[in-house]
Amino acid sequence: MTNPIDSRLPFAGLDRLSRHLNYHTERQAVIACNVTNLDTPGYRARDVSFTETVEHVASAEGDQLTMSHATETIVADDETPDEDGNTVSLEGQMAKMNANLVRYRSLATLLSRRVGMLRYAATDGS
């Protein structure tokens, strides 16, 4: 049974970490757009949804697990619309931006350490 997401493989998880970093980059851009439109009448706050799906696929070569990722921009109102119909809360957006930044930095650190371990192993520890 072959498994492309097997954690014992040397590069397993690097692409997954990369996809998560891309998600947080995309989310940061959407949050920044919300803050930019703070005073735009009728603007509705948006966010990015991330889904990860693992599927079992039976084939002639054997069973495999495949993983798919998807992002979607959705309307995510922070609060009820104010008098001009805008649903962006500056405080809510700043909290989302800071939480997203912490997650991004954590993932970037994990990815950097993982690549560092592979580099160390590839050079026989020198």
C-alpha cells in the first residue's frame, strides 16, 4: 500500500506546510482589504475558508491516500451593519490579522526547521 502523505518519507508534509502558508498569506490579503474598506458604504467583511480532505483511492497499483486542499473567499460579517451598511469592525479585523500572523510565523518556523533538518541530513551533518 503506497501512501503519498506517509510521515516517514523525508519530504512528507513540506507541501502541506506550504499550502497552509499560502492560505495564511491569502487570508492576510483579504483582511487587509477589509480594513481598507472600513469606511466604504455597503461593504461586507470577507474571510477565507480553508478545507483539507483526505480520500482513500483504490487503484490497480494498490490503495492510496490522497489529500486535497481548497480555499474560498466568503462573506464573514464582523457585526451587524452600521447605518451605511458596512459590516467591518476594525477591532475584529485587527484581532484576526494578529492571530493570522502568529499562525503564519509558527508555520514558517516549522517549515524552516524541517528544511534545515533535511539540509543537515543531506550534508552528512556538516
